[in-house]
Amino acid sequence: MRCEIEISSLDLRYESRRLKNRSQESRLLSSIAERGIEEPLAGVEPDGVRILLNGFKRYRCARILKIALVPYVSLGTDPATGIVSLLRSSNARSLTILEQAGFIDELRTQESMSVADIAGLLSRSKSWVSMRMGLVNELTEPIRLKLFNGSFPVYSYMYTLRQFMRMNSVKKQDIESFVLAVSGKGLSVREIEGLAHGCFRGPESFREQILSGNLALPLQQIRKLPEQPDGCNVFERGLLKDLELAGKYMQRVMGKSNDPRLGTNAFYAQANLLTAGILSRSSAFKQTMRELHDRSGQA
């Protein structure tokens, strides 16, 4: 039920689980100054304590505007139930994957829930939950702080830096050093991507300049590059990813196809249909790959 409460009564212990976005917050501040807070803040109330779960941007804007009373709805008295409710509605309320991961970690560590428990409550697969748990576990504390306080773009971490974490030569500490070196500099996603490629794939001199914080020369060099730091256009990069996946899954299928665990009639009936389709295209696929290999070898 919606009501109005004193903003000073809110407990902010989950604020570090939500991402800050300065530009979004600036726009929200203007909107609230003009029209007030239209969507209520939401929280849970164990033992009568109001713990805020959703609405931290609205909370900070209200504090800046010296708004004493704010609209509020309770999600119950149990923190775990409130977190589950927030996660279940996250598609509508736009929780990022990192925020989902943070709250799932809260359920795991503070509420002692298993992967199966969380998956069941959220009506999600165990792999969906496990992937987000893994995301939390791979974050060092300095990286987590930079991401959640808005100093380093989440997009750059998720779609640029994590690809380098899969390289054996790039350690978690290397990623952390890079994030600390470029955070808070107002760099674009493209500039960060270019610096990352230079840092982890370029010459040692380039890497040393970036990690020491001397970004002027590396940025000047990046701005002379094509639109994509690796010289490929969007379509080309998409095909390279498809080729990488094709090779990966070919190896996986070959490895599994002779496994003694295969034996049910249901599996063989479906596998026969799928393999027939694959075999019917195998000659054309092989010819296409041979032609692409020949063309790329002449470049």
C-alpha cells in the first residue's frame, strides 16, 4: 500500500548493490524538481526498520531538493522476500545484470540460499542464477566499487574487459589495474575499448603509458584508428564471432558424440533428424569455409 514517509527513516544498507548513473540522475533531478516524485520508493520492514531496496536515485534527488516526505510502498517484512520480488520484476524495473548479480549474492551469502532455492523462487534456470553468481565472484572489490559508483562504464566491463579475462595471459589483477587507471576520466566506450586492446594486445610501451595514467598519447593514437580498434566493421566482427563459436561447438559435438551415456531412443530419434540436416549442408559449408580461408590467406 502506498503511503508517504519521512525520508530520514530509510535504511540505505543496500545502496552499494545498485549502480549509480550521473547523467540519469541529473535528468531525474530536473524531473522531480518540476513534477515531484511520481513513482514510490520501495523497501522492506523487518522489525519495523524501513530498508530501501528500490529508488536510490529518487532518494538522492529528494535529499538534494530537501524533500522531507517521499511516496513509499512496502514489499513486506522479510528482506529475502523483498529481494525476490524485486528480482522477479526486474525486466520491468530495469535492474542491470550486475544489480541482479549483487542481490542474488545477497540471497546466497546473507540468507544462505542455494542455487536451486534461488532459481525456484525466481522461476529461472539454475544456469541463469549460476552465471550471475560467477559474475560477482570474478569482481575484485576495487572493480566493483568503480562499476557501482559510476566511475567505469558497465558496458565496457561486460563486453570489452571480460573477453580479455578469458585470455590466459591476462590476469584478474591486470584487469583491475586497467580499470583503476582509466576510471573517472570521462572516456567514451569506444576510447576505453581502444585503450583495452592497446593495453592487452599492444606493445609494452603502450601498456605502461596507460597503467601509469598517461593517457594523452595513447588516446591520440586511438583516434587515428578506424571506427573499430581492430580494423573490422560491425558485420565482419559478427562473422568472426560466429566462426569462433562454430569451431568451439564442432569440437564440443565431436567430443560428446561417442560418450557412453548416449543411449535412449528419444535421444537417437531427435539426433537422427538434426544430424540429417547438418549433413545435408556439410558439403556447402566445407566449400564456403575453404573459399573464405583462401581469400583471407591472400589478404
